[in-house]
Amino acid sequence: MAKVKLKVIESNCRCGYCNAGDEYIVEDLCPPICHELWNCMYPFVYTLQNGGMLDYGDKKAPMFDVKCPDEGRVVIHGERI
């Protein structure tokens, strides 16, 4: 199974889980981020871990960007490594 790197691009997290510049490598466990944000990005992470490609702008790519469901307070970029 491929690894996925997550990088926090922007953060105004109310809970203090994420700070801009934080990076996580996802192998088989959830990184230490809030569950609401993880639930939003998990389908993308799962797809990349299993060799899939995602819509990224006008092309397919092994990466994604996701915003926190709490008014977009956190922005994360994920990519297969």
C-alpha cells in the first residue's frame, strides 16, 4: 500500500490540532488530526493508497486539496509518495 503525505497549508484551527506547515505520512493509521477533517479526506487518502488517481483541476493526479468542514479553517494538501 502506498504512503500519502499530508501537509497543512493554512490553519485557523479552533481545536489546536493543526498548525500551518505540519506534515504527516499516512500508512495505515489516522494521523493526529480532528476526526471531522479526517472523515472528509479519508476517501481521497484511501484512493491514493490503493493506486487511484483523483480529479485535480482539469486533470487527473495523485494528489488532492481539502478544507476543514468548519468553515474551511484548515486547508490540507495530500499527495501519494
